[in-house]
Amino acid sequence: MEVIHKIGRRKTAVARVYLTPGNGSVTINKRDLANYFPTATLQYKVQQPFALTGTEGAYDVKVNVYGGGITGQAEAVRLAISRALCDIDAENRSTLKPEGLLTRDPRMVERKKFGQKKARKKFQFSKR
């Protein structure tokens, strides 16, 4: 099996994932997983597709991720890994789909409109 390349997105974060057979090392932007995502919640999000499919320690993951915050980046990586695992074995799809790991979350920040304070908030209205 050669390298599998997939892209995951969340908000403004874009993650490019390269999956190869190996011993389960996860490298994100040339840093270790625990170093890049310090909290256990974010590390769990990244490892979730492997845990659900039972492939922990089977693949080496190299990730380039940019844009957004750390939560958006972790979820972008999770989507890309899920897509790569479905590419490897089609049976993984039936495991990951009910958990919602193959769904691209479309929620983005709404743009600020001119003549307003924020996207929805208006300047104070004075009747008189």
C-alpha cells in the first residue's frame, strides 16, 4: 500500500493527511501529537477514527494543518483521517458514518455587514 492523501476541513482549518502503514506515530506540522494538541480532548478527537475502526497503531500519520483554532484543526484532522480509513477499507464506512465522522461540518463564521457592529448586532437605535 502506498501513501494515502486526504483533505479535511472545519471552519477555516484545512488538514492534509498522509497515511502510511506503520506503528501508529502521529506527526502534526513536524511536531508530536501530544505536543501539538496539549489537551486530552483534542488528542481523543484525532485518535477517534482509529479507535472506532480498531486500527490503533496500524498506520503512521503525517499531517499538515493550517488556519483556524486548535479545535477546528483537530476536527479537520479527524475528518481527513476518517476519509483515508474509508479509502483503505470500505467496511470502515459503516462504522464511521453513524458516528458522524464522515460529515463535513458546514458551520462557518458569518461575515460582518457594513453599517452594523457585528454580523447580526446593530448599532443602538435612537427613535428621537
